[in-house]
Amino acid sequence: MAEVHVIGQIVGGSGFPSHSLFCKWGIHAGGAWKVIAGAREGQTQVDLPQNDAFAAWSHPIDIHFATKGLQGWPKLKFEVYHQDEFGRNELYGYGFCHLPTSPGMHNIECVTWRPAGTAREQIAQFFIGGAPQLRNPDMVHSAERYALSTTAMGKVHLQLGIIFRNFDRYGVEC
Amino acid sequence: MASNPTVFLLMLSGQIESGDFPEFDDLYVKYNFVFGPDWVITSGLEEGISQVCKKSQDGRQLFVWNFPLEVTFKSTNPHGWPQLVVSVYGLDFSGTAVVRGYGAVHVPIAPGRHQRILPMFVPESSSRFQKFTSWLLSRRPEFVDVNVVARSEGREVTRVRSQGHIKVTFNAITRDMKKLGYDVTPSTIKIPGADTAAALAATSAPAAAGAAAAAKQTTEANETVT
């Protein structure tokens, strides 16, 4: 079987309306893919930046995949939350990105968005906080988002190293 | 040279170049490498402590450590790829060392020169009571085990404050990665690995044997180069 190593980190987040952010991440792959070693989901630390408008997470990722086919190429999914001084978490953004399909080092900026909700929900959110969330979080990495209204949020910064093994044996060109 | 290697080598050189910590002075760095169970250091230092540096008296307010990193790793499996864990310490008014930042980064997987800017952060007190006692005793919270910053488990319970950056330069060279079938750069995909060439030669029909032999020859040519 061909193998893929994903080695890198979720560096941090920027461009969100306020700080004190953390991120839940997960990796999704098709049925032909098997995780041999490494965590396939996790949650980062909460960072309150002192000077910069950049939440530092430095969250390591080290996953070893084995695969029988290219369908269902793995993708990373993110949920960024804001944590206030009372420890309450508010959703700040969803986002996903595919793993790069070439070996080497990659710097990735993953854009995020959040559900906007109805006008009434937006007014309520302005005064009392709390953000609408997706009932089905799988929507983040699926193409069925018809009739969902969203707004743009910040970016998640990733630094990933991709290592392939034995792709040449199966004639795969990357 | 063994024709069928079972390990690959990662030779790493580089330096902890400089840092940016506007609020502090008189800082030194500690570094160590954290890696998986399949990894072994064959030469070089696993950890080190730098000199104490004052920040530059100009607009940059820069800390320059210029501290060398030279280490060679050996492994059979890229999983558990080494990470550089850096912690910065300063002295408080009573002369005790206080942590000013922790940071971690993976050693680059691809050969070549790489620069990394590490955001540095310190843990925050987990409760108001601890915040008060740490203020009373003027002791900052620290990680008991520095290497938690290189692990992904249990991070959700930590709250940190990021302050400052460190710049690190790496020069990486790998050996025998391709022979074990690993591609770390797009340019090596065209060359069949040792195993692949053998498998191609063994499984291909007699008509294709010529092509496989040619492929094998390319690998051999490649082996002589390495």
C-alpha cells in the first residue's frame, strides 16, 4: 500500500474579530484510507496574544496514512472558537482544506466562515452574544450547503510537510 | 554501502538566530529535540543552553543568540519526526530565572535551507486563586515538563499568552529516504525507489522487462551518485 505522512503544525489563527481563540481540528479521509499512527483529531490551546493580532497555537500534527486508492484524499477540518473570561465558548468559524497532493513543505492559509443566521438571530447575537452553529458539522467539508447563509471570518495558518511512500510503485504522478 | 538500507538519516544543522521580546531583557534560550520511539540521535547534542543576551540598543530591540544546532538523527519511520522545543528564560528582579516563552516546531522534512519563526507563549494561571498566589509570590506558572508543547494530547486544558517570536534557521540533508521509498520533494517521484525497481523487474512481463531493467539501471546510477 502507498503511504502518506503528514508532519507539521497548526501555527495559529488571524483575522478574527477578537482574540482568546482555540481551534478544534480533525482529519477526514475516504474509505480506502487507514490511519496507522497519530491522532486524527484534537483541540489546541487557548491563546490570548499580548502584542500581535495572531493567536499562536503551535499545535503539532503527525499522522501516518496507508491507502489503497486516491479517492477520498484526506482533508483537514477546523472549528475556531472564542473563549471569554468566564470560560464560555462561542463559535467563530468553520473551515476545511485538502492536504496538498505533492510532497514537500507547504504553508497553507485556510479561510473560515460562520453561519450568519436570520436577521433576528444577528440582532440577538449583537446584543447578547452566542453564535449560531451548524446542526450537522459534516457540512463543513461537504458540498451540500444550499440555503445556508454565512459570513467571512479569519484564517487558520498551517505549516505541513507531506511525505509519500511507494507512490511511484503504483504509477501515481504527483 | 549496504544495497538495501533499513534506516534513513537526517542530518540537521542550523541556528537559533534571534528573538523579539519587547517587554524583557537579559534572556537566554534552552533547546531540546523531541522525537518518536523509532528515532535515535547518532551524533550531536540533544539539548543545549545559550548565553544570556541583552537586547540591542536601537530601534530593532533585537535579541541575537546565534546559537548553533548540529545533530544527526537515524530512523526507520518518519512518524515521530523530530521537533525542536525552545524555551526562553529571563531573570526577574530577585535574580531567579523566569520563563518568558515556550515554542516548538517540526524540523523541516525536505532537504535544503528553511527559516522558521516560532511564536512563543507562556501558560496562564488556570484559576483566579492561582493568579492571585502567583502575583503574591511573584512566581509565574511554568510547564513542569517542557515537552508538552511538542505533544498534541491534553492541549485543550491549557490557556496561554503569546509574547514574542524566535527565528530559527535549519539546513537539512536526508540520506536513503528514496531508497526506502519515501518522497520528500516532488522532484524524486520520477525516480523509482530500490524496492519499486525490484518489484517492477520481478512482476513485469518479458516484453516490459527491458523497461524495468532500464528503471533499475537508473536507480543504480542514482545509488552511485548518493
